[in-house]
Amino acid sequence: MVTFLFMLFICLLIPMILFFMSRFIYFKNKLNLQKLSPFECGFDNSNSARVPFSTRFFLLGIIFIIFDIEIVLLMPIPLLSLVDDCIYIFLFIMMLLFIGLIHEWMEGSLDWMN
């Protein structure tokens, strides 16, 4: 028990020492507007550096990633054959994914043009 407490103490002490050392070493620079502005290769850009991002595109990307990860993780299930009814479980989960896709389509999340 003493060894565990000693190791816990060491594991807490080292990050705390590093944290406080970095606080003492850190020099706070004055805020410089030139350093905070985006680099534009020496010419004045008429546009802002921040371009508005379509939330519909972001939602479609998230939906794609979710469905892609689910399918990749579920594809090897029939090959495992841990249970005799493994193919039925796989088909049920794929049916749920398909129903979710139809729901997103009917909701209008997959429409690009309005």
C-alpha cells in the first residue's frame, strides 16, 4: 500500500512541478496586432481571412462519418460467426442504419439545393 501511495504521489508531483516551472519560465509578450493578423504574402487582401462555412455541409460530413464508421465496424460481424444467428443480427443492424438514412433524407439533411 505504501508503494502505491508513493507512486501516486510521484505521478502527481511531476506534472505539478512541470506546470509550475512552465508558469515561471513563460514570458508574457505584449499583444502585437501584426502577429495576430493572418499572413497574406505581402499584399492587402480585400476579403476576410475567415470564410463562412456551410452548416449543411458540416452536417452531411458528420452523417457520412457516422455511417461510414458504423458500416466498417459492422462488416466483419458475419465472418466471426460466434452465434448461429449472426447474419440476422447483422441484417437487423444494417436495416436500422438504412432506416436512419431514410429518416435523414426525409428530414432534408441530405439536400444540397434549396
